[in-house]
Amino acid sequence: MLSIVLQATLIEFLSTPNKLVGIILAILGFALSILAKNITKVARKTDSPSNKDPLYLILLAFALCLIMVGMIITIF
């Protein structure tokens, strides 16, 4: 019985467009944060880019912004 109540609220929660957009933005930010090192390797054409590489830091900052905006949209 409890699962029926939880499914109804979860479906209602995910059915609003702003919640879906927020979740998608957060997932994209998380994926970008994981792939930032590989993107930097391809862009710089090196085997091991530095953690202080500006491109790497910009990608991580952009990923963090996507995650934060996604969470804010999801909450409100």
C-alpha cells in the first residue's frame, strides 16, 4: 500500500516540466564533470593534462554551474 502512495507522488513529481529540465541539467553537469579530463586530453592532444589546465578548470566550473542550476530548478 505504501508503494502505491509513493509511486503516485513520484509520478506527479516527475510530470512537471521544470522538474524534468532540472534533472536533465544536473545529469548533464555530472556527466561533464566526469568527462572533463578526457575532453581536455583530446583538445590539448596530450596524454596527461595538468589539473591546473585552464580548459579543465573551465569545464569543471561549467559542470558545477549546470548541477547547481539543475538542483535549483528542481527544488522550485
